[in-house]
Amino acid sequence: MNNPLYFRQLLSGRDFAQGNPVASGMVNFVYLIGDLESKKCVVVDPAYAIQEILDIAALDEMEIEGVLATHFHPDHIGGDLMGHPVQGIHELLQLHPVKIHAQKIEAPWIQEMTGISKTDMELHESGDLLEVGKIPIRLIHTPGHTPGSQCFLVDGNLVAGDTLFLQGCGRTDLPGGNTQDLYHSIHDKLAKLPNETIIFPGHLYSEASSGTLEETKKLNYVFKPKTEEEWLQMFGPQHGSS
């Protein structure tokens, strides 16, 4: 097997949680990433229909051995979404106990949102490497949307959560958001990845579901500001564009 990478992008309301109006309206992406040789994988941001996500992995003959959480918002890891209860990592742990991988600074936010304990999590620093079978996944701390937002780089693919979309970026007007941090996460970290990196966002907020970093830099307005001052002039101290 030349490339043992297992990588699936699943859209809420279409590939799972069909008929769930919240899942269909939020258009979240869930990702399964793993090693086809070992048949092990992790799931990124499981929400809405946990058993269905487990079943999709099982149909592919893959075993989920961990969760990667991009950030603490309920549409990504479960909890209360504006009065709507959303399944997430709490329900997954009841069905299939695994470790939840998160940035250290995000831990208390995740605990408050989902009710899981700190012992359920494996906490990381930026740049940590998580190996799933023979597949290395680099964890990149990208604060701004939330204090402990993180992206995942695997085999030239960047799972960007709500830090960067193909059009726009994560909002910073919710608790823990910081517009200046988001500027540095996008311009000082993500923008410096190779141009051929494929961006896989946390939501389907564009016609395409993925695109190269080179294309995204050309088409996404968040790359127009070239300095932090220009960024703040465009977005203000807090913004809620996405």
C-alpha cells in the first residue's frame, strides 16, 4: 500500500444526521482520519448523531481510537446550542470510551460545555504530533475563534476547524474570541504552510468543500489585510462574520 492514509469528510445533515434540522442548518464537517493498514482512526469534532458516525467508521472496517476536538463550541463537540441539545463527545464516551485530544487552554471550556472530566482528555501543546498507526497528525494551536482552537495537519491536508474557511474565518464575538489572536493564527501560522496544502474547513460555507491554500489566499477576503492594523480596521476589535 503506497499511501495508507484514511481520510473521510462527512457533512452533517447529508452524510449523517439526516432529517435533523439543526445539523442540516449548521452544515458541520466531521472528519475520520487514520491508517488503512492498522485499521485505526480518530474522529474530528463528532456531533449530532454519534452512533451513525461510529457506524460509518465500522462500515469502513476502521476502529475509532480517539477524538480530535478543534474547539469547544457545541456544534463541534456537543452540548447546548442555543437551547437545542446536541450529541457530542459526552455521548461518544458512553458508547465508545476514548481519549479526547485538545489544546491545554481549551480544557476548561470543553468540560463546561460537555460535562466530561479532565481525565477524559489528553491535553496538548501546539506542534504536538499524534500518531494513528503510521499516520502522523500535527496539532497546531490557532487561537482567535476560541482560546484553544486547533487545526490538524496530515499528509498535506489541513483540517482547519472554524479558524479558516474557504470564504471567511471564525467569528470572534463569542466568549473567548480574540480578533488579534485570529489574525496571527491565520497570517503567521496557516498562511505560511505550503501553497499546495489542501484546506478542509469546519463548515460548508462555500460552494466547494475543500481547496488549496494557494486558491484560498487569492479568493478569501481574510488574506487582504497585510498587517494587524489593517486587519483590525477591517474586522474591528470583535467580529461575527462566520
